[in-house]
Amino acid sequence: MRASVKVGKNQILDTIDKRIYGSFIEHLGRAVYEGIYEPSHPTANEEGFRQDVLDVINELNVPLIRYPGGNFVSGYNWEDGIGPKEDRPKRLDLAWKSVETNEVGLQEFMKWAKSANTDVNMAVNLGTRGVDAARNIVEYCNHPGGTYWSDLRKANGAKEPYNIKTWCLGNEMDGPWQIGAKSADEYGRLAAESAKVMKWVDDSIELVLCGSSGSKMPTFGEWEYTVLEHAYDHVDFLSLHLYWENFDNDLPNFLAKSREMDHFIKDVVSICDAVKAKKGSDKKINLSFDEWNVWYHSKDADAKRQPWDIAPPLLEDIYNFEDALLVGLGIITLLNNADRVKIACLAQLVNVIAPIMTIKDGEVWKQPTFYPFMQASNFGRGKVLTVQSDSPTYDSKDFKEVPFVESTVILNEESQEVVVFAVNRSEKDRLSFDVQLNDFEGLSIIEATELAGYDIKLTTDTNHESMEIKNNESFNVNNNLVSGEIKPLSWNMIRLSYK
Ligand code: AHR
């Protein structure tokens, strides 16, 4: 079997916003405590953050991290996370039925983010709180000084403003599980008023409005339309969330689920543009896919947990090779929609449905999902090209005409590189893969690599080194045609230089 893509140098879809490689850290389970923060760990820095975890996060090159939730934010008082640690209250976190010590808060997280070389996508609480707390946190974080909240930040050790650019207006406000869940009208009005005053404090910020918690919500579509009607003029992005499951252990159908992400994006774009047309607005609302991942392995164990522990092990999915392939397909899908998806956050980063896991007093290790994300985030920068692709297809339980090969082609003019990411969904067929790169001169292969050849259920929890990216020697270039073979069930990256 053969698959191909054809593209010209000038067929540019759009520039990739680096925030598409964002991630997420919530006060949930062991993400913060025992994850990024463990003062007694041998590698802990003077703030109590684990340096070994920071080193692995830096390998992922994550430009944006959403914080502090998630469901957690809807019951959170941000003021609990500033000032002397000994004065901070312990509180019940009703979202995850845990106890929050507030040992880490905004004050510590902003320092940590600097060491992780990342920007913060700060979420405000629109569940139990509203306009007042939202404007105050922007003043605390971004106002230079001379006012109550900005001077308090200085007194707490941060002389310079944090200048946080990206902010989320609450989280999953349509979900009955959300603390302070709202109807679309209630949320739309609250978000519009909060957004308005947050921008009055700092007009350089960008705001993400909550879309539905998922495309299967009964109010999906109507919710998007209503909240946008209220808040259109004040916000910049609409959020999308999607988690994949494979409870029925159906590999062809599981790997086809990235198609659902693509449809979801296109549906939400249509709604944004319908509201734009109705309002006669010149402004375009883009998308923030600020939660996406595989999440199901840990659900049974989590259902059995007793409440009110501090940092209990929750949502600790142990990922396998098939999950890594679907995460790779998710990345390809996001990139092929980079004209409208400007922010995306792999949920989450450490210990909680995460590519990075930690052992208390022990090592940090990488899950299979780490590898495609790491390659894409490091090498998938620049512009996405619009490709013409051709691949044999298959039908699965829920999807028709799923291409075996899904790919994206990136042009990085700065480093003079073309980078191709491709997944072969076929379980048995090694495919010939042709990439026709028109209008390029002097093409030559820098590297062709693959994550392939593993049992689909292979995990890395017992042997942390059991999976690795290997070279694929089959690729060669003949003028403008790059060809090689991609293995069954494989994630592939081909990097080329041009003159
Ligand atoms: O990422 C885990 C949870 O999933 C988040 O807290 C919530 O927003 C979503 O339901």
C-alpha cells in the first residue's frame, strides 16, 4: 500500500502559534505536591521544586501552562496562594474531594514557571466568585505598582509585574460537576462583565471564554452560540475540551478518534463565525483547545478512593503505545487546524493524565505519550502547509473512510527546514510514503525517525527505558520527492533542510 502528500512552499495555511504546544497543571492529585513540588526530594531547589522534573519538562519545551485548574479553580480563592506560607489556610477542595494546603499558590507557581521556561495561562474562578476577584488578580499580576494589589505583589517579593497574557474565564461552566455551574445566559453575562473589567485593568491580555465541556454535552452548540452572543466583543478565544477512552479495546476505532477532534474544531469554528456574521463583527474568535488527551485507565481506581487526603494519587493513567499514537494523531489534527486553533493544552503535564510521572523520593519517568509531544513541540515550529494527501482508508465502528496515514507538513523558514509528522494507523501494513515538496531547492534529510514496533499495550512504568525514538533509514530524496516506508502502527518524523 502507498500513501502520499503533495505540497508547495507557498501553500501556507497559517503560522503556528507556539501556544498550540501548551500543557496544564491543576491542583489535583499529585500534579503539584509530589509532582513538581517536593521540598524533601534530593533534587529540590530552594523553592522546593524538583529540578529533575523541571529538566524533563524543559525537554518537552512547553511554551504555556494552564493553571490552577480545571475543576479546582471553580472553588479556589487565589488570595490563599500568596503571602507567608504559614498564614495560608487549609481548605476542602470540593472538585477533587481532597485537602488543599495552599503551600503552593500563584506566588510560587509564577517562580516555577520561569524555571520551566514557560508562560502561564491563568484561570480565574467564575464558579464561586466573579468580577471583583477577577479584576483583582489581574491587578495583582500585571499592574506595575502603586495600588493595593500590585504593591502587595511587590511586598510578596515580585518587584516586576508577571505580565500574564493569556487568561481563562472559568472552567467547564456547563458541567453539572462544576462548583457553581451556570446556564449559558448566566455564564455568558458573568464572563462578559469579568472580561470587560479584566481588560480595563490591562488591555494587553487575551481571554478564553468557556465553550462546552465536550461535544457530547446536551447543550453543545447552543451553549457556544449563547455565551458568544453575550461575550463576543470582550473575548479572544473559545475553549474546547476532549478526552478519549478505549474501554471497549477497539484499536481501529480508538485510533480514528482524532477525526472527532477535527469535526469538533470545524463545528465550533462554524458557530464562532455564525455569531460573527449575526453581529456583523470584524473580529474573528479563535480556538483554545485547552484540555485534550486520553483519559480512562485510572477511572475505576479513582471511583474507589476515600475523600479528603492531601495530594492523593488521582487520574494517574498509565499510558501505553496505542495512547502515544492517538496523542500523535491529536497533535497532527491540531496543527492541520492551526489557522483557528491558536492555543492547545495537553491535559495534563505531571502525574495527572500526564506524559511525565514522578516517584516520591525517587525518579521521574516518561510515559509513551511524552515522545510524539516532545518531537512536535521541539521541531513543529513555523508555518503549517496545506497538503493534498492521499491514503488508503478503512471503516471502524464509529468512523467511515479513516485514512491509514494522517500527516502534517511544517515549514520552518528560520531554520530552513521542512518537517513532516505522520502516523500510520494500519495494524499490519508497512506503507510506502511519498512526500512531494514542490518549489523547494536543495532538499536533504536531516533525520527520519519513528516510534514503532512495540506491542500496543506496552507501557513504560516498570521499565522506563522500554520505548524510544529510533532512526528510520528507509527515507531518501530524489529532487523534490521524499520517499520511504512507514511501519504499521507508527509515529514518524522526517526533518529536511532546504537551500
Ligand atoms: O483535566 C482533568 C479535568 O477534566 C479538569 O479539571 C476538568 O476541567 C476536566 O473535566
